[in-house]
Amino acid sequence: MGSTGNQELSEQRKPRFLCLHGFRTSGEIMKKQIHKWPQSVLEKMDLIYLDAPFPAEGKSDVEGIFDPPYYEWFQFDKEFVEYRNFDECLAYIEECFIKYGPIDGLMGFSQGAILSAALPGLQAKGLALKSVPKIKFLIIIGGAKFKSAAVAEKAYSSLIECPSLHFLGETDFLKPHGITLLDSFVNPIVIHHPKGHTVPRLDEKSLELMWASSKAFNTSCLSMYLLPNKKRTAVSFNIKGEMIPVQEHSLS
């Protein structure tokens, strides 16, 4: 159940990511979206594109653009505060960690990004991914927080120390929620793009920056940008890889 990227191991293993697609799309669709990125960067990561565990229960926004089948990670009400099949979704992702492991990180878009961003906090509380190693890195594209207080208080009650890279679209309807999400992370890296709620087409410079940031989970290559432990910093870049003035927040 899913589409796998290049899994050949070099002498030094590539970082391996589970890729969680958007609402009512699929692993194959996300693969097509991500493969707009330069091959020179994609070949440095081992990407495993999952299909969500549940068939779409309604119309997909990508009908006519991408072919079915379509899937969803869990179901939710209009206010996005009540969820159905959420525990089953978490169990499925843990099974995929085991099946395709070792897994280093998660890459998520839209519903998959919301889920990916919450998993390190849930894992730290012993509420998800109990039998697999700690998530080392996140790539969040068009993400946001869970609105349910029951989930939020568990996922975001403590700052998330997992290194993270966030893509924020200038016209994305989720951008304000994506900015709020940054406050839950220690030292998030942010790349801004001019598009909406989509996986952006990036140039070589931005993707090289993305790849450099992905090394944060096992190197100190980004330490030049980070403030001491008593500060939390969002390091931001535009689509050309140019640094945007740093946003600073004191830890509570």
C-alpha cells in the first residue's frame, strides 16, 4: 500500500522519510508533486510515499487534475475539532515505520503535514509511535495545528525539539495557521514561497538549502543561525534562498 522512492543504499545511508500526502489524494499524487523538485536534491533522500489507510469518503479537490484512487488519513467535522479513525491512523503509521524502517523523518503536505507536525509531541508523550525510534526530522508543507483541545494539549504542550523545515505559501489559506504552528517548535527553519496551498516548484538554490537543513538532525551545520537555549528562533528564507529577518521568541 504505497509508492516507494529510490531505496538503494549508498556507502552512507540516505536519510529516509515517510511522505504523508494531502487530504483525499494519494502517495502516487504526492510523488508527482514532490518530483517537481530538482533530481539533484531528491536523489539525496530516500522517500517512501504512503497511501493513507482510508479510501476517500467524498469528492477530492484534485479530481480532474490527478487520477484516483484517493485516500484520507482520518475523518473530521466541519470545525476540525472532532476526528474519526484517528487512533487507527496512528497505528497504521507506526506499522509503516516498522515495515519501511529505519525511518529518519516525516514529510507531510496539508492533512499529512498537520499529522506529521503533531507526531513528535504525541510520541514524546507515549501516545503514538511507541515501538519505533524517535522522529529525527520533519518537512512540513502547508501545515497547521490540530484544533481539538484533546489532541492539541498532548501534541503541543511542550516545545517540539525535533528539527523542522516549514514551507509557507504567501496565498495559502493555511498560512496563518502555519505561522502559529512555528511557535510549537524549537528553532524551525522556514522557506516562504509565493504560491498557495500547494507543493511549490523550487529552484536549485532553495532545494540545496532544504537539503542542508535536513542534516540538522545529525550535524551542527545550522548552529550559526541558532540562538542560545533560552531563545527560540524561526530562521526564514524566501524562495531564492535569501534569509528573511529572524523572528525571536523567548521560551515560556
